[in-house]
Amino acid sequence: MGWLVGYTLASIVVAFIVLKIFDYIVGGATSGLLSVARAGLFIVTWTVVTAKGGMQGFTKMVRQLRQGNTQAIKALTKGERA
């Protein structure tokens, strides 16, 4: 659960940075479409950062599981040959 807090904070920071860049590019223009685009950009950025972090954690766990399975298979095959 601790990883979620870290990725949530990182997502917030990255999303705000992306919004600042968007505001700089748009130049302070206001319209309904830009407000929707701004909100969508915030949500997409937040989702991408959180999902990317979660997938890295998942990949790490799968790699550890594969290594454990490989070691278990080697131990079993050594036991059968002996």
C-alpha cells in the first residue's frame, strides 16, 4: 500500500507540471473546450503515471516468481537424478 502513496504523489506533481506546460502553450486562452481538454489532460497524466508505476511493480513481482520457479525446478530435477 505504501507504493500507492508514492505513485499518487508523483502523479499529482507530474499532472500539475503537464498542466503548467499546457497553460503556457495555450497562452491563457479560455473556452469551454480548453477547460475540458485541461481536465482530460490532468486525468490522463495521472492515470499514465500511476499505471506505469503499477506495471513496474507487477513486472518485478513476476520476475521474482519466475526465478523462484526456476530454482524450484532445478532442485526437483536434481533430486530425481540422485
